[in-house]
Amino acid sequence: MLDTAIIGAGPAGLAAAHALKERGLPYTHLERNSGVGGLWDIEAPGSPMYESAHFISSKTMSGFPSFPMPDDYPDYPSYKQILSYLRAFAAENGLDQRIEFDTAVEKVDKIEGGYRVTRANGVTSDHAHVIVAPGVQWIPNVIDLPGRYTGEVRHTVTYRSAKELEGRRVLVIGAGNSGADIACDAARSADRAVISLRRGYHFIPKHVFGKPADVFADEGPTMPMWLEQRVFGVLLRILNGDPTRLGLPKPDHKVFETHPLMNTQLLHHLGHGDVTARPAIKDIEGTVVTFADGSTEDVDLILLATGYHHAVPFAQELMGEGPHPDLYLTAFSRNEGLYGLGFVETNGAAYVLMEQLATMIAQHIEDREKRPDRWQQFERVIATDTPDLTRGIRFVDSTRHAGYVDGVAITKYLHRTAKRMGWTIP
Ligand SMILES: Cc1cc2nc3c(=O)[nH]c(=O)nc-3n(C[C@H](O)[C@H](O)[C@H](O)COP(=O)(O)OP(=O)(O)OC[C@H]3O[C@@H](n4cnc5c(N)ncnc54)[C@H](O)[C@@H]3O)c2cc1C
């Protein structure tokens, strides 16, 4: 039988192992850390996790379909709860005993009939298939700052706890979900807290009329995207008011055209003056930062919440050189026998998609031996199909949003594809 190597034992790698194991397909599972859980293990060297982190999608919408999150979890579980949920998923399905821990993969090479996987200790193994699931939030995107800054500057990948901010004058650059969370930590712990944003965002409250925002959206009527954008735009305006009144820039795009910024606390802290919003940085001299509007701040710590590179250093030439791996439906490489999981950039909950995609990959692998015609048929689909998975949303033109897909559109398309191929997915 044709063996598969799975690289990574975060949620994506676990979903892959579960799908292969359920079908009795042989696999080898490699993980560089000493336990499962991926970036949710705050102790894992290089993890971007920090103590105040919580899920931004709700427990109701976010668990693996085959293993819902516990009922006694709060709407938005903490990083500790997500880690224990993932460990419970691995234990329940007997996945952890089969993982080679403390085993980093250094290289994946194409060989006749498959791939050669080389571990950091030099040991190699050959596999017909490889599922690459190393995560996308480990390699920081460190930007150059203008001018000459003499204070401390670091990327938020190294940030762990609000204690690090006590007694400091802190500037957070970037307002993604991590940047917004860390600016809130600074609002409570630092002597001075400032956040610099290049563009305005639509802040989506975590609860809308007492329900998690994703549950609220899911239960609502299905509308054409233009109408949904209008309705949610008005709703956010009613709930949040005018963001410019808090010093935030006016969004230059419609709702849903950027990755959702799920944060109510930042608005709260801005409204209380515990954090100050500034535009992009123009120049720095010593510890004095000048912003695009001419305002200045004297700060001794700059935290770059400027995102991550979606690189796969051990298999870059196989995954493509673009800003994101070149994968059909975010999972199927045009290189036969190569797959990626965890690369989907979407406004939906990732774990549902991970389990759906993992199940599709497993069925495609199963087809190779049992139904070669169907294997060939799907290989042709991988090579030629280029679906539009935006649902009409014009995602902003940025590296983060290159290849971004709408959660509803991709889920629908996965179901259609599975049906066409005679596969089942959760
Ligand atoms: C603060 C925060 C909040 C988030 N909130 C949500 C949310 O609400 N909902 C949601 O769906 N997602 C959320 N995410 C996204 C998050 O990326 C996913 O939850 C998830 O952890 C990604 O899973 P993964 O398995 O793809 O990657 P990871 O969790 O990063 O796991 C990858 C694994 O691969 C291993 N690995 C990497 N390279 C190698 C190698 N060379 N050899 C061997 N092993 C290797 C790593 O050690 C790691 O264990 C959030 C992320 C952050 C940082």
C-alpha cells in the first residue's frame, strides 16, 4: 500500500492523520515539537501564542465536525482550552501514539514515484504522498522602520504576556487580530499604549444581540453579497458608531473585504483613552515616532504585529514561490501526490475546512490504488479547474488577501466537488 508522510501535528496535521487512519491508509506522522497542538502550545519554541489569546471564531462554529468543542467551553475559548481540545481530539482518535515527536523535517524532494523526506537528524524515508501541514504563523514578516529607532523593537511572534509591557511606553504596529489583542494588553498594563494603523477596519463585535457573531450571521437569511455587505455595514455602524471619533481611520473598503477584525475591547479601550490610535509611521528619530498626520509619540518598545510569511522552507520549490503555496482548493498541489493543509486563508472557521479537505485528500489517496480511473479524473480536475471562491467579495489588494477565499463559497464548492467525485465529506 502507498504510504503518506504527514508533516506537522497542529490541528491540520491531526485532521489529516484522522482522515487517513479512519480509512486504514498507512501513514508516517512527523512533528518537531514534543507534543500535539501546533501553535496553541505556548511552550512550543517559536510559537506566536500569547496568554491573552482566545479563539476569534466561536466554539459553536469552530470545532472539527467529528469532534465538537465541549459544551462547557465559553463562546470564545482561551488558548489553553484550544490546546486541551486538540490534545483530546488526538487522544480520542489514537493519533498521538503514532507521531514521531521531536522530529523536524528539513527537506522534501521529489523522487521517482513519490517523495523523499529528510529529517534534521539526517534520517530519510520515501513516501508516495506527502501532506504538508507546518502552519503559517511561525515565520515573522519583519518590516523596516523608517528613520533611526533607538528603543527596543521586536515582532509579536516573541510576545507572550502583558507582564512584558509593565512600565513601558508601547507602540503596536498593525491591527490584525493579534495586534488588536496586544494593544488591549498594553492599554491595561503599559504606561502608554499606542496602535498604528495604515488603513481603517470594520470592527466586528464578538457578540451581536447576545450571540457569537458567526452564529448570528449563520442563522440569518441568505442574501446576495452586495446586500449582506450593506446590511452588516449599517449594523456595525449602529453597534460601533463612527470609528473616526475614536481616532481610527475610516475604512477604505466594504465590510468583509478584509480578514474580519473580531475585537470589541479595542474600541472600549480607545473610548476610555487607555490606548491611542495613530496612522502610519512617517519617521523615527531616537525614541520619537512621527506619524503621517504629524503627531508624535515617545515610545521605548515597538511591537511589530505585521503578520507572517506563508513559506514552507523545507519544500518551497514544490509549493511554488508565490506569497502563498500554489494549491488547488488550498490543499491539492499540481505536483502529483503532494498536498497542503492549513493554508486556507478565509473568513470562516478553519477547522471545519481542515476536516473536510483532509477527508477529500484521504479519499483521493485511497482512489489511487482502489479506483485508478477516479484518481486520474481528479488529477485532471486539479490541473485544470480554477473556481472563483470569493462569492463576489473584492478582497483588498494585499499579500494577506492574495488567494483569500470566502468561507461559504469554499464550503459549497467542496461539497459540490465531493459529490461529483462520489466522496463523502462532513
Ligand atoms: C491568536 C490566534 C487566534 C486564532 N484564532 C483562530 C480562530 O478563532 N479560528 C480558527 O479557525 N483559527 C484561528 N487561528 C488560526 C490558527 O492558525 C489555527 O487555529 C491553527 O492553529 C492552524 O493550524 P495548523 O495545524 O495549520 O498550524 P499550526 O497550529 O501552526 O501547527 C503546525 C505544526 O507543524 C509543526 N511543524 C512545522 N514545521 C515543521 C517541520 N519542518 N517538521 C516537523 N514539524 C513541523 C509545528 O511544530 C506545529 O506543531 C488563530 C491563530 C492565532 C495565532
